[in-house]
Amino acid sequence: MAYQQQYRPQPGAPDQSFLWNVFQRVDKDRSGVIEEPELQQALSNGTWTPFNPATVRSIIAMFDRENKRGVNFSEFSGVWKYITDWQGVFRTYDRDGSGAIDKNELKQALTGFGYRLSDQFYDILIRKFDRQGRTQVAFDDFIQCCIVLQRLTDAFRRYDTDQDGWIQVSYEQYLSIVFSVV
């Protein structure tokens, strides 16, 4: 008989029966696995538009330990916590409560995460991750922006062996870095 650790909810954490009920509502086909379309439908970005499919794919890829292109119940618990944590971060930096992050709020968030980027680069990030065309980034696109930025940073660091913020790579190495992330 395998040892099962008893679940003890953390303060503020939802209990397992609550998460199981949510999981069952999201798992529309009753397969025991929540796939991308099911998770996308279940998530809200606050803009009445479908949750960013790239963000959904990224989240599932992070938690799908068995390469089944979806998450089972135990993995869903991690997804739930991940999204809930991102909601807290998003609300912290959405200082005007608009439901979107503007350039200044994005700059405050990423600076808080340790990034030191130019104003021109923040313009690029806003253009890249603003699917609504409002010069703001919605919740789901904010998550995607942070995921992509972190992955690119991790890839860059593999080449920046002396950690001075500079690397020398060939064109093909550069393409390999970018395509491994996007």
C-alpha cells in the first residue's frame, strides 16, 4: 500500500473537495484530464475574450508531467495555485484597478521582478502582448509576457557565462534560442 500524505490546506488555500468540484466542472468530456480548450473556456481574463491560447498552452506544459496534453486532478491543483498567484501579482500592479496593465504598471511589475529595461523596450512589450489594441495588457497576456520574458532570460543566461549581460552568438545560435522559447 502506498503512503498517502494527508492534505492539510494552507491558510487561504481551497480545500480538495472545492478543487475537485471545479475540476469536474472544467473537465467537460469527463476524461479525467483537462485539455487546452477546456482550460481556455474555464479561465477568465476580464476582457470577455477567450483566454490567450498561448498562455493556456504554456500553463499546461508547465504542469503536464506525463505529456498527455492536459492536466489531471493532482496537476490541476498546481495550475489553480499558479493562476491564483498570478491574479494576486496582477492586482498588485494594476494600480488603477482597470483590469489591465498599462506601460507604467508593466514597468513597475517587471522592475519589481528584477528586470532593468528601457522605456522603448516596454513599448515593444506592450505592442507584442496587447491583443486588444488598447495599449494595455490583459491578465492572460500579462502572464504570457512574463513567461516569455523569463524563458528568454533563462536561455540568454545559458550563454552569458560571466553574467555581465552580454553574449556573443552566431545567427543560428540566436535563432535556436528564440525558437526554443516561442
